[in-house]
Amino acid sequence: MVAPARGTGGHTACELHSDPYAEAVRERPGHIDQRELARILSEQWGLATGRLRHLPVGFGDHHWELTDGAGGRWFVTVAGLAGGWRGTGAAAGYADLRAAMETVIALRRAGLEFAIAPVPTACGQALAPLDDGHAITVFPHLDGASADFGDELTAGDRLALVGLLARLHGASGVARRTAPARSPVTASRPVLEAALGELGQPWHGGPYSEPARQLLARHAARLGSALARFDELVRDAARSGPPVITHGEPHPGNILRSAGRILLIDWDTVGLALPERDLWMAAGDDAGAIGRYTELTGHPVSGAAMRMYRMRWSLDDIALAVRQFRASHEQNEDSGLTWEALTEEMGEIA
């Protein structure tokens, strides 16, 4: 997967977003009305805009840094609501994002200080609609630094992260009222299966359509085997234990080091799932970190569940990149990054 921009200090709470189900975002979005965004920030959060600066970072969603009239600094996210894991329509996407943001607010209020939650509106809502297809969330500005998605954590950092996750997973009772259930079955699989069924005819969405078709054609048999293996792992993992509240993406790009603390950012995929949904990414093959998690929680980590979530991540990356390249697209930095991610994941899954 292509890594987001490197954190070099002075970052906001969610600046380094890396949604595995969405494309890279580097270009300023022409379809989002920045004046309307400023109006809603003032109306819903009472934030009079002194400066609103688009940040070319992250994956999927768009981000701005807001300096208000009093000199305060905020981080603003505009999320697209339709497609991918958020659901097939904007209403379902809004409901999912609202549930996720309400969940992290509940976790923060319950004493999980490492959970960076959004700032509620003046009416106490976790987010506000921008238009029919987008929603706004606002986060506090935090000084700190994060790394890249693909960076390696030190052994000490893995142990510290596993400790945070053990606390998070142990707080499931706090989150059950609001947390979405995160099924291990990939929502984007129909997109991938449809593409595999249409490899014999040209794809016409844009400059990467035919290269993507040819790439899938070369690896079609192995990709079919990977899907069958994934189904086996889902069945095996289902026996590993009850679901807990999970972050969903605890990779180095979502770990913020600020004032001597380790914080977790980017909670929009938070939900109830097997603990291995977090652990495959946080602990990897580190036996010491895996053993530490079992020591803290009493939960024996399932190898099948670890492999299942690792494979699910790759399959979702592939499926969503294919969806982008089968649709209308242009050749720019965003599509170039998505192509790099697709070729990398195809090589690994095959």
C-alpha cells in the first residue's frame, strides 16, 4: 500500500488518514464548496474562519486546517459518504460515520485519553452534513509527529501500542451502544468478482483502465485462489472468540506522538470485531508483542484470524483500486499513487 505523507511535527489529530478502502488524495477537490464549508463551520461549531487551508494529505477524505478568528487552530475533515465500506448510499454512510464518531467520543469520556475524538457541534452532534454526499468533522489541533503507513515500529513501540489496544478492547462495554459491527466479509468483494468476470473485454474508464485489466488478467487464477483461501480463514477465525471494540487501522501513520504520549488518531473505521483486526497490524509477527497482549487480556491470539485480516486488507485495496480504474478517472498524482498501491498489493496477494 502507498504510504501517506510523512509526519514531521505540528500535525493535527487526523492529518495522516490512510483509509484502506479509498484512493489517495493529493489534489484539491473541485466538487467541495469551501465557502459553504466555512459557513457550516461557523454555524455548527461557532468557528469564525480566519484562514481555511486545504491539506494535500491522506486517503479517501479531504482535510483542511482552520485558523479561527481568535487564532485557534483546528483540523477539519470532509468525508465522502457513498461507496466502499461506508455503504452503498450517502444515508448509510452518514449513519456509519456518525456511529463511529459517537463511539470514539464515548471512549474518550470513559477515560481512554489516547483516543482522539472529534469536537461536537454546538448542539452536541459528532458531525454535520456539508451536502448530500459529504459530512464534516472537526478535531483539535495537536502538536506532534507520526510516521508513514509502511514504517516499522520498534519493539518498544509495539509493546506500548499493544498495551493501548488491550485497554481499548477491554472497554467494549462502553462502546457497544453506538459502535458499528465490522464484519470480516469484505464489502468490496462484488466489485472484484465483477471485474474478474469481465477480463475478456476492454475497460474504458481512463488511462489506467487497460493496464489494470491486464494486471488482473495475469494474476486472475491466483487471485481466485486467494479469495477461496480467505473464505476458509473466515470460517476458522469465527471460532476464535467474541468481538471487542477495535480501532481498525492502528498502523504507524495513525499513531501520534505528542508531549511524550502515544495517541491513536483516525477512528472512522472503529467497530466491533475480533481483536486480531487490530493485532495483525500492531503486533505483526512479533511473538513478544503477541504474548504481551495475551498476558494483559487473557485472550490467546488466533493465527487464522491474524492471517484473515491481513488478507482482507490486501483484497480491499485491490478491489477499490480496480473500482476506481474501471470508472472515469484522469492521470494525476492521486491515480498514480493508487496504481502503485494496486501493483504492489497484486504482487503480494499473488
